[in-house]
Amino acid sequence: MALSGCEHRERPNVLVITIDTLRADRLGCYGFGLAHTPATDRLAEEGVRCTDVASSAPITLPAHCSIMTGLYPPAHGVRDNGNYALGPEAVTLAERLRGAGYHTGAFVSAGVLTRRYGLDQGFDTYDDDLWSEDDPPLFMIRERPAPRTADRVLAWLDAWKQGSRPPFFLWVHFFDPHQPYLLRSSDLAALAPTPYDAEIAEADRGVGRIVEWLRQEGVLDRTLVVLTADHGESLDEHGEPTHGVFIYDATIQVPLVWRLPAVFAANTTYRGPVRHVDIMPTVLGVLGLAGGDATQGTNLLAALQGRTAPPDLVQYSEARLAEEGFGMAPLFGVRHDGRKWIAAPRPELYDLRRDPRELANLYSADAAAARPLEEDLAAVSADSARRALTAPTRQIDRETEEMLRALGYLAPPEQRAEMAGRDPKDGMALYKQLQEARQLVQVDRLDQAQAVLGELIAAAPENVTARNLLAYVAVKRGDLDEAERQYRASLAQQPHQHRIHGALGTLAMRRGDLDEAARRFHRALELAPSDVDAMSNLGFIDAVRGDDAGAQAWYERAVAIDPIYPHVHRRLADLFYDRKDYTRALEYYRRVLAVLPEYFEVLIQAGNSARFMGDVPTATAYYEQAGRVRADSWIPPYNLACLRAMNGAPEAALALLGEAAERGLASRELLDQNDDLDTVRALAGWPALVERVQTAAARASTAEKGGS
């Protein structure tokens, strides 16, 4: 075993695996006998398992920023999901390693880690393309399951194998244990004790596939493997259903495993305190690279090897979700020397050795014992303030708009005394009411949702998340005046919510008030300069006004910020289509289909573009694919019929029109007024076709009158 970091010629590959929402105590290697985590357990057997590891925040983006920068959230500036992005002045682990000659790649599995949030810095490849994944349930995050993420990782590794094989740094993020628990593998669902544990097992299978590829290729023992989690899951401990609000150990204590046989002894347990911020300097220490001193962490290499005693470290954690989303107080805490201090309106002090589940708050009985911990917290805060990066630009996640409103991820922080809000311990009942309302909206029980939200707002009028959800309910019910009233009330309390300005802009567009809509979208952009939804909508407004050049400029600006956002590509494609620039229209329709290959309307428009370009095979392929996507639609066979008629096959066109009639074509005008069908009208079967379409039209008219 090496006694120090690696020489340059010996530098290994680096694989960092983060599993979202993974409690340490639900892994086999951490003592959970019902776990199905053989891949992670084997890594622990072959390396060092750390037993006292604290996350910096119980929420995905801030925690990952700490892992990748070695800085606490007050220093790196990312305090919550959605509203923040890691600033370009941050120096990431990927940037350090790429500068040392590493080939760098990242594969993330959830929308909250897409490149707009800044963690792509230093990566040659940053795979955050989730648009081809299934649409998430309402209020949930778009995600990619572990098997598909592992597929992409293995393809990247295969390409690395075929190349010059420089040392690689690979970060793989699995999201499966995060709610909702989707149980994609029936065998794991049957074997695991809970759906949560089944999702952990699914992620572990992804870990196993990657590690076994490295093992089979003979490079595992030359790869530093680091496996950890961003945070845990409460599972209703302390009354919290999931995570994000509290900083008890259920969500703060995470696993951490190190494997590199030349450096770390197998089957080793490290019991000293570890923080997320220690990962980066320790990796750099193993590799013999500089940069660890620029972090807030400690290089633990010597301690993990047993050459020195574990250093006495203060473990800092914070939770800002309660403040930013629900108007409650934020929480800040430290763990040190077996005790935990949580700064809150009603402070908390725990003896973790005697009370590991944090059930007995000792503060009222022994406030003096908290003073050293208060000093520890003040020292971390002061050090973070000295290192603080420039305030990052706020970002948005337009795909999960409803989820972010409901969870509060996008409600912007206000300038208020940080400890002046409601204590989250007292507000958890309100949080659960909000969760109940979300669930009612998910199943369209809107009256009940409205009643629950009304009660919540009466009890906590400062809760703009509940008010925004109430506005959303009004939109779903078609009561746009009430929706606008609620959104305006929300802005009166928190005027800097860019998403709510955008929502009011959308309502104005529905009323036809383009001036007001434009004003709202411009305001949203002032607050969030990367708001691609606002840019897209401003482009649409310019297009409606006849300003095609202005529309194109807005669409292209949005595409530059988010190159894989398909809906902007769709609007840009439609703009070129309306200009009859079918070549450029098809180019952008293809970009949409690259991520949404079953987007029916785009398949039809792509076929139309190819048809007007005279590219019959391409048009045919798109129409046929549209027919497979929507086998009940008359539109694909109708368009194919026009294509066949234009290319000298009227009999084939007539047969396709008959198929369209069977699928519901009920417009005589589409038969009579389309010049493409001139040759078909001369066929003997035309009158029978017209009769069928007229009969269908009459039937549809009767049904419509009967339903009105």
C-alpha cells in the first residue's frame, strides 16, 4: 500500500458515484440486513468505509456543489435547487483534473443537475439530456433511471477504450431512490422490504455494471472509486416525509466508500468525522495534485490510511428550503465531538452518542453546553464569508415548473431576518398540508385541493408556495381571473418571483393582451436572465406581431442558453416553416425529434417540410412514423395520400384516404379544396370515399349537438 499520493506517472483514473437520497443505514455494508446492494457492499469490502459522514445540505444541487468544489453552500453560493447556479469563478474538481490531463465526463440523472446550474464546469462531456425520458408525474422531477444512465456511461467508457486512453475522471449520478419510487424492476420490488429500498437496489445495479466493466477491462485497480450520496431521506422521522426541511441525521448522514488498492487497505472502517467538502481535497491528495488548500475541506488521505489519527473536524449543514419555499426559518447546524447544535427559533442540542435518533433536545436543560458549538458554527460562517464567491445568477427549470412551485424550489429568497420566520418544527404540519394539496391536484380533485390550500393560507398567509399552487388550481379550473388575483397576491408578498411574472405573462397572452404579456416576460428576464421560457414567449409575441426577425432573435438566444430544450426548437422551426424556408424548418424539427422522437405534431411538420422540399422518401418516413405513434389519427394517412397523389400514384392515394376516413377524417373541404388530390378525384372510387367522409361528418355533428 502506498503511503502517500500518486506520482504523476502513476495517476489513476477517478470515478465518483453519487446516489441521490441514499441513507447510509439502508446499505448492507452499513448493517442493513435486508438490503440488496451487492455492488456497493463489495466496494466497501475492497476499500475504506467511512461511518461518520455529513452532507452539507439535505438537497441535491447545493450538496453536489459542495462535493465538487470543496466549499460549503455559504461559500459556493448555491443554497437551494432551482434558484441558483454555481458561478463560473468556482473551481471544480473536474477543472482541476482536466488541467492535469484527465479526460472528463459526467452523467446526471435528474433535471436539478442540468448544465444550466453550473456543475458542467471542467467536463468534456456533460450528459444531462433527459428529454427522451418519460414525462414525470405532476410536481415531480424529470429523471433517467439507473439502467439507462449506466448504458450511456458504458458507451462513453467503450469510446475511451478505443481512443488514446488518457486517465479519465468520470462522475455518475443516479437518482432512483428519490421519490416517487417507480419500481421499474419487478424482481427488486418483490425482494426489497420497501419501495425505497427497491430503488436503492436499482441504483446499486447501475453501480455494479460500471464497476464490473472496469474490472473486466483490467482498469478497476487503477481507478480511484469514490461512492457517496448527496443526502439521505427522513422516511417520516421527526414528521418529515422526505427531505429538504430538517437537518437531522436521517437526511444528513450519508455513506462514503473509497477504493484504490495501491492506496487504501481493503475491508477498512474509518470512524472519524468526514464532510462533503473533504472529498475534493482528499482526491487531489491521492493524485498528488495541488488545489486542496483552496477548499474548506481537509485532505484525509493519511487518516484514511491509518498513518495519522482522524482529525477533529466540525461538520456543518444547512437547510434553506423551509425559508425559500415556505416562509419559515432556515436551519444551520454543526456536529462536533458527538454533539449536534441546530440554530433555529427554538434551538436544538443533541448528544448523538446517547441519542443517535435525536429525540431528546437538551438545550433548555443545558444551554451552556451549546456555546462551544455555537462558536463552531460562527467560525464556519465567518470562513465561508471570507471565501464567498460572487452571487450566482438565478436559474430556472422550466420543465418542472409545477413541481418547483409546489416544493418551493423556485421561490426566491427575500431580504428578511433569517431567524425571524416560523420554526420548521412548528411548520411541518403546514408542509404536510401542502403535500396533501399537491396529491389532490395530481388526481384532479381540485375542489378538495382548493379547500386544503385555503386553510393553509389562512394559517400561514406568508406561504407564497401555497398561494401559487392555489393559482395553478384556478388555471386548471379555467378561472383565469382568480388565478391572476392569487398570482398578484403572491407577488405582493415576494415581488422577485420570476416564474410568477412569467405565469402572469402567460395569462395575458391567453387574454390577447400582448403588451402586458411582453411586459411580464421582460420583467421575468430582468430577474432571471437565463429564463428560456420568457425568451421563447417573447419570440412568439414578436411572431404574432409580424416581426419575424425579432422572433428569430429571441428563439436563437434561448437555444444558445439551453441547446437541448426542444420546445424552443419547435417554435423556431415553425417560424421558418411559415416563411416557407423548409430546409431550415426541417433542421430544427429534427433537433426536436432527436430528444422527443414520438412528438406527433413535429413528425407531421417534418414530413410536410420534406414534402415541400421534394424529398419524398424522407417525407414518407416521417408520416409513417407519425402513423405508428398515433395509430388512431387520420392525419398521417391523409398526408401520405397527398404525397402519393403528387407523385403519380392516385390509386395508392385513394386507398390511404380510405384509411384516413376509417380513422375519423370528417372534413369534405379537405377532399374538395386540396389541389394535390386532383388526380384522385377522377377515380371511380372517389364518390364512395366522399360519401363515407360526409357520413362521418354528419355523425360527428350529431354527437356534438347531443353533447352540448
